[in-house]
Amino acid sequence: MRRLTVLILVSLSIALPVSALSFAYTFVVFDRNAYEVLDTTIDEEVLGDVIGEVETTVNDETGRYYGNASNGYPIGTTYREVNGQSVEDVIAVEDGSEWRRAEYRFEAPYHSRDFIKFFGYGLLGMGIMMLSWTLFKRSSLYKKEA
């Protein structure tokens, strides 16, 4: 009986592998551009406006992400522009009480949620306008006097 229990436990541990990705470096995504976060700190005096924040995290099993994401920073981590540098090349990422330099590496892959986010608000607005127009046409304000 003991051998059977050990055999079942061993077979279950083989049949249920755990997988997780390991990334070569920490990155953040802002406006469909992926930036590698470097160990270089940036003084707060040279920082510009807040331009965004981490909104989603990277899936550890598949490596997929969408929107403003990060594989090493929690949701809510702030991005700021660096004065004198193009946002397409360099941004600053909040790291506790200091700011880290993040340099552009590649364009983030397309995700279906990007499409929904981009066109979803337009479709919602069109739907609201059509509903408003329909209700207005049926209201007493639109009816012509006889």
C-alpha cells in the first residue's frame, strides 16, 4: 500500500509540471513601446511630467501582456518623461523612492485587447449617439405641430 501511495505521488509530480518564464531584463511598456529598465538612477530635477503608469502585469506562464505593462514593477508604478530626451527613446520609472532610466528596446507585440481599447470607446460613443437620436425622435420635442 505504501509503495502504491509513493508511486501515485511521483506520477502526479511528473504529470503536473510547473512552468514560469524568466526574462533577461526588467522592462516596462508605455504607449506600445517596450523599455529596458536600467540600474542608472535619474535625479528628480531633470524629470518632466507624469506620462503614464503600469496598468497590467506580464503573464508568467505565457509571457503575454497588453497595454502599459511590466514584468518587474507592480500596477500603479509611475512613468515620467526626462527633460531633453525624447519619450520614444527614454523614460523614467519610479522605483521606490528613486527614479530609474528606461531605454527603448522594441515595439510591443499587438494584442487583441489593444483593438478593443482603441475602437471600443468609439463604438460606445456611436451607440450612445444613436440611442439619444432615437429617443429624441420619439419624444414630444420632435413632433411637428398639426
